[in-house]
Amino acid sequence: MSTEKSCFHCGLPVPENIHLTIIYEQHEEPTCCAGCQAVAQGIIDAGLGNYYKNRTASAEKASLPPDEILAQLKLYDLPEVQAEFVEMLPENEKEAMLMLSGITCAACTWLIEQQLLRKAGIVKVELNYSTQRARVRWDDARVKLSEILHLIQQTGYTAAPYDAQKQEEQAQKERKKMLIRIAVAGLASMQTMMFALPTYLYQDIEEQYLLILHWSSFLMVLPAIFYSAQPFFIGAWRDFHNKRTGMDTPIALAITLTFIAGIYSLTQHSGSGLYFESIAMLVLFLLIGRFVEQSARRKAGDAAERLVKLVPAFCHKIKDLEKEISEEAAVVSLKMGDTIVVRAGEIVPVDGIVLRGDSEINEAMLTGESVPVVKHSGSHVTAGTLNVASLLIIQVEQVGNQTRLAHIVKLLDRALSQKPRLAELAEKYAAGFTSSLIMMAIPTFAVWWWLADAQTALWITVALLVITCPCALSLATPAALAASTGRLANEGVLIARGHALETLAQVSDAVFDKTGTLTAGKLSVNQFVNFSGSLKDAQLIEIAQLLEQHSEHPIAKAILGLGTDLSHLSATNEAKDAPQSDFFRQPEIQIAQKINKIGQGISAQITVQGDTQIWSIGKPDFVAEIAGMQPESMRELAQQGSVIALGNQNGFQAAFLLRDTIKADTVEMLQKLSQQNIMLHILSGDNEAAVSQLANQLNIANYCAAATPEDKLAYVQALQAQGKCVLMLGDGINDAPVLAMADVSVAVAGSADVAREGADVMLLNDDFAALPLMLAQAAKTQRIIRQNLLWATGYNLLVVPLAVLGYVTPWIAALGMSVSSLIVVGNALRLRKI
């Protein structure tokens, strides 16, 4: 009698007339078709044979792609096709999000990742097993997208551009299938209980009727076992096939043992020990628990999906701008420079600039700020925001995966795909616990068989296997992290890397950049001093403005914003709202031969009342090259902050004391951080006087002025050497190295691209109230995780003795296990509450 062979790659039966083999670890293994043979041999030849040891399920049946499919894959190389889903990066690199199919276990994602990374030209691969998505970056000069898709297909899987709608359809399909399984298990429970109830109530039922009740109960439980319980058996078979134990293993084992015992009792015409109603109820409670748990987990981690769904599929594209004639168009067909109409109540589909109209935009879905922002001609709008007031005509600047929203989704997806240390430890512990549990079940059964009988030993062993399933333990950390990440995203805080929440809870020191972070980066003249004995204030300001005209530097803008009436200026009053003076007000002042020395100041030949001299404005040392020695009052003024001097060959003529505007909510934010026992620091490239003045104003004792990027890096490293956990908040290109070095880095809204890319956390708006909220949320997340882990551990320590001692029935065990998992997920969902 011949033994049926199964395919080494996909596990399907090998037809008798097929003789296709591969060599694996010096042994010949059968395959069912040429596709499986080619895929399996390719995997082994690539040195990735460990896939077949680590996978937890057989792969799908592979097939060699026909010429028509290869031709279709080539279409993905066309620029017009890639425009819809491929992001263009510098140096000829491209990036795309792909949906994977055929994934059956975590080893599948490992195999795909290894195959892709070995392909020349592929720069980066990020795979998320839970969402079955892959983000791939490649050098388009060395490898084409069609080759990447073909390589995935050769590995035995398929890939296609990510489509949120298709992803949602797949999720709904799985949800419907699970509901049908629950319904079948529920009907089976009711029917088996109906047939079992008379045997509970009456002990004198005639044998022929008792036999009918027992066989009817047997027939009614079959749909629950062979259909409703299918997910548990599939998961257990994967575990067994790969010589490991998972969370489905004890459940499937318990159902199988109970069913076999019931069949034995039925064939022996025993009036007890059938368990069919217990099996049906067991499957029902397990499925309900798993369904609710999956729904809760999806709700906890749906931040990225909700952001993806913000952008509508269609928009009103303008055909004639003058007549404002529009037509319906797909958002993916829009190009830079197109114009669209966004009516009140509609979602903005692109990043763009307002050409016409005045309205208010609700940006809460992106920034967490609930107050609508006024938009008018020239204002920028962001994809995914809501137009709440009136019609706007918008010119498209970015669309699709180039928008700010797409960048946020990418970072959030990356964070959710990374496993923090706690999650990995919990999963490792859960796997070991499952193996120990199964080993414990054997002596438990043996002892109770010896003390009582086989029937009692069986239901006690089944209860032990079910009630101690480590679902709660495995869910404790990821459920909390997903819920907290989603909550912070709603508040305008984007967790860009998986470890950030865990590290934020341990922060001891917070280091801040000054300009653009604590301050708005908008300078104003706080005090004006006239050193000249012959020129009036108005004349000196006229000269300073002539020197600074046409400059976009923040210092120039502060001086150009001054009026001629300076009586309101003092050491405490700012002049940022003063009216701008009219240039060339005094015809006797003329300028020529202007020279700009970058980073120092400006010099020019200026004629005042017939007297021609070289004038300079800028840093005092620069002006001193023409004006000579600085007056003592200038040195005293420089101790109060940043000073810009004005002088000529006759000496120093005037000085401007500049102050930066502190951002709103900065003081309150710093006070809250101090209340959380976090040590505060300022790191700035600005001069000593300006930084010390700001530090005193904000009551921050630790600061470092005139710091280069290297100095900032050394400062943070010194703190870390003392055992401190450092948070760094910055916004500029010069902050990128120190952001990368900090234990956890935060980039503020409007940061340079390189700072945003390197940061662990992004603030999506300028509301600094989010920073203490973020730290408090991180601490709360750690507390919730600890509570979940303590509950899961304590639950198992409590129920194991109860189950071993025989105080728990199988259906109570199923209920207890499901409730335990739901308590963990429900506790994690508290992190979503405001």
C-alpha cells in the first residue's frame, strides 16, 4: 500500500504521475508541480532554507507566471501608472507600499524580506505581518518595480499596490466569515443543549429514546467542530507541523480530546461523558471572545487606517478658471498646477494653495486642534482637512503619497510595524508558557484517572488546557501600545517609531533647541539706543533700513518693521507691531556700493546732509572694524541679549537690542514638565546673552550657548553618560545629529525635513501642551502594560490550581479565558479616552 506524499512547499497531495523533486539538507523532497519545485529550489539555493524550519504554515500552491502576467507586471514600470502610488525620492530612488497575499505566518514575511534585501538595487524593506503590507524602497536605475513584483511572485506570494478600499473589503470579508462561524456555533450550542437537557432532568429515560437524544446531539455538534472551530485547528496544525506550540494548540487539543471521548461514550452506549453540548458552548465562547478581541484590537490600532480614509476618491476639477466650470475627476489623476473646487462640508483632497475664497478649515483630524483655522487667498491647505465655511478654489501642489498626510501615515505605519522590547519578551514568555501547560496536562490527567476515573480526568485536563491559554499575556503590551499611539495621533502627536512610548516613560531630562522651538524665530527690536550727538533717531533708523532693505533675514525684518516714534521702546516693550517707515523719506540721505558680509553685517557708502561716509550695520565686532572702540554702554546692552550695532567712520552711532518672541504655551509647558520631575535644558547656537536671558525668563538653570552641532551632540552624550534618559526637542538641520543621538527625539511642526525624518516623535502643530500630555500618556501606557501583565500572570497563577483541583468545567474555562483577554484589551482601550 503506497503512502500518499505531500508537497514539500505547499503541503498539497502529490499526484502519483508527478515526479518533481528538490534537494533539501541532502534529502530528496517531493513537490506537486513545476511552480512549487522552482520556488522551493530558488529559496534553498538562495541560502534561505531556514524558512522551511521556521514557518508556521504551509505556503500556498505556487505557479510559474505565464508571459501574460509578466507583461502585466511590466506595466507597473510606466511613469503614469507609478504616479498613483510610487513616491519619488532623491538620487533616483523610489518607494511604494505593497499589499501582500499568500501570507500564512510570520516566517513568510521573513522570507520575503530576505529575498528582497538580497536583490541588488533594493535599498530598504519594511514588512508589517499584522497588516500584510510591505514598504519597499529601491534604486530605479538598478532594479525596476516589475522585477520586485516578479521576485515576490517567484518566492510563492503575490504583491500589488496598496489600496485602502481593497484592504477594507478584505477586513469586512473576514469579519463576516467570523460572524457566520459564531452563528453556527450558537445554533449548535442551542440544539445540543436541547437534546442534553432531558438527560439532566430525568434519569429514567428509556434506552431507545436516550439513544436518539445522544445521536442527535452528536449530529448537531458536527458543524461547530468542523466549521466553526476551523481557525483553531488550522492554527494548531501550523504549530504542530513546525514543531512549536502556539495559542491555538491547547484549544484544538482540548476540543479534539473532548470530541473523541464523546464518540467513545456514544459507541459504548454510555449515558454519561458525551460532552457534545460542552464542546459547542466551548467553541461558541472562544469564537465570541476572539471576535470581540480582534474588533477591540482593530479599534485600538486603527489610527493609520482612519488617516488613509480621510482623502476622498473624487473631487471637483476646474476646466475653466475664469468661468469656474468644474467636472468630477479622480483625485489620483490630479497633477501639480491643477485647480479644484472644495465646497463647504467637503474634505480637501490635496496639499495646495488657496487661489480664491475665504473660509475656515478644521484641521483636527491631523493636528488635534479643534478650532478651525482661517484660510484666504495665498493660504496653504492640507489633504484630509475639512472645509467648514465656504467655497475655496485651490491650486494643487502635492497629491497622493507626496502629501503631508501620506507622510504622516507612512511614519505611523512604520511605528506600528516595529515591536518594542516588552512585546517581544511577552511573546517569548507566552510561547514557553504554552509548552509548559501542555506538559502539565499529562500528569494532571494521569493523577485524576488514578484518583477517580477517565471521564473526570478528561474534563479536568480539558479545562486546564483552555482556561490557561496565554492570549491575555500576548495581548497585554501590543494592545496598550496601539491604543496609546492612536490616542496621541488624535491629539496631534505622531509616534514615528515603536520604541518611543516605552522610552518616553523613562525620560529624566528634556533638552530644547531655542530658536524655532521655544521661541517663534520672529525677532523684534526691544530697545533702541542713540550714541550719535548730531543725528536724530529717525535719521539713524532711516540709514539702518536703507542698509537692510531687500533682505529676508529675521534681523532685517525686525529693523524694517520699526517706525520713527521710538518713545514706546524700553527694555521691556517690543516694537514688532510698529508701523513700517517710508523709505527715502529724507531726500538728503543716499546710499551706494552696498556690500553684504554673510553672518557679520552690511556696509555701504551713505551720504547724509552732504557728508559721505562708510556706514556698517551688524554684529558689534564687525561694525568696530569701521567705527573703532565700542562704547561702554554698548557692552552693557550686549549683556541683556542680542545687539545689532550701527556705526560709521566717526564711531558707533546706534544700537538695537533684539528679542525673540517666546511661543505660546511654552511657559505653561515647561512648568508641567518640571512638575513631572524632568530636568530642563536649553541648547542653542545663539550668543550667550540671548540664551541666558531666555533661560532666566523661563527659569531654566541648565543651558549651553553658542553651541555648534558637535557641541550639542557632546552635551547630550554627557547627560547619557550620567545615566540620564534624554528627550531632545528641535526643528533645524543643525539639530539632526543630536536628535538621532537622544534616547527619544521630538521634531516640532515646521521642522526641516531631515529633522522630521530622524525624529521618534513629531508634533503636528505648534501647541506645546501636547508635550507634557505625551509624557503623561507614555507613563500611563507603562502603567496599563504593567497592570495587563500583572493581571495576565495573576490570572494564570489563580486558575491553574483551580483547574488542576477540578473546580472548573470546560465551558467555564472557555468563558474565563475569553473574559481574561477582553479585560486586557478593555483596560488598554482606556488609553484612548481623553
